[in-house]
Amino acid sequence: MGLFDEQLEDVRRFALDAAESGRLREFSAATTEPWPSGPTLVLQEDTALEFGNPSVGSLSMLLWTDEGGARDGTISLVGPDLCEEGADALPFAQVLVVAGRFENEYDSYRDIRDAVYDTKLQGLSVRTMPSKQVLWCRMSRDAAAGGLSVAHLGAALIASLKEVPGVTAAEALFVTSSGEDVARLSGAAAGARRLVDAMMKMYQENNFDCETCEYQDVCDTVMDLKEIRRKLTGDKAVEG
């Protein structure tokens, strides 16, 4: 069992439902032309599209799984693409799944997270609020005219993630259909955030007094967290 198995199952179920209703499209990172990279500040007056405003729906989720658990290079979309329908605002969810070997969960998570944060495309300004799992973006008029798409964004993120040591595969799911669809993923996102917080606390505080820990409930039920605790308490005993 993997750390995020429950959340990944929720994501897969959402994607399957969308596919069965004909609402899911797929693209390949391997056949997507790269979009120029580089940091961009898109001002309000230069904005062609805003997506992920929390008032209409915003969510960002990062999951990992064992080797073979990700459809490498697959970019899935539920809803209109960034330059379709002439909208000036869209809800937005970004779900990234990486697969590989993660012997040190703490270092692996930081490396994967930083790879996402460091992925910057010209004409796309991204504001992140990790504690709220919010991803708020603006696309410039020039980028819209050039045809910036979720395939470009997904391909760039997948390429960045696959540069992280231990990562062997990566995929991306984007949702722009409705605030309700974004909200359907919020339970999985909240669960993933709680698992990450519990893991980070174990590594950072090196305190294993479970009786006083606010994450006791998840640590008692998620096997991978139990394994992390056993590994860290064993390391602590050796160091002592």
C-alpha cells in the first residue's frame, strides 16, 4: 500500500467518470511542442484569462505512488482548454501524480514540490498558496494568441518532475469544467495535505509521542506512515 493510495483512487474514479461521460480528453507530453520557459509577471491589464481564482474554484494536489502507478507522459483535461470558448475566467484544478522509488520520503517530497514550483512558462503567472492548496494563474494576451494550452503546461511539469532523482514516471490531470468538479477533488486533496503534514512533522520534529500528536488518527490507519515512524524511531535508536 502506498501513502496516497486512497487519494489516488479518488482521482482515478473522478477521471473514469469524466471519461465515461465523454468529458475527458488526453494529450501526450511526448508529442507536445515545448513552450518557452521563463518567469513572467502578468498584470491585470495584460491578462487574457484568469484561472484558479478561489472564488470560482482552485485546487492543487501532488501525489506519489510506486513504480508503475502513473501513466507516464499522459496529460488529461476535463473541461475547456485555456484558449477555448473565449472565457476570461475558469475554475482550475491541477493534479500531478509521480511514480518511482522514494527511500527518503521527506527529501523526495521537497524535491518533487520544488520541481513543480520551479516550472515557469512565458506568459503564465502562477500564484500558489500551498497551505490552502490553491493555484491561481493569469495567462497573458500574447500567450493566448500563441496558443498556450494545458498540454504545454502539463508537458513542462512532467519534464521537470522526471528530472527529480527517483522519479520514473509522471502524469497530469487538469480540471476547468466547473467549480463543482473542482470541489469533487477537494476531499482527496485535504487528505493528501494531512498525510504530508504528518510526514513532515515526523521528519522535522523527530518527536514520536503519538498520544499528544494531532495526526495520530492518520498515522494509526495509514500503513506507510507507520513504516516511516518505525524507520525514524529505528534511526533515532541507532544514533542514540
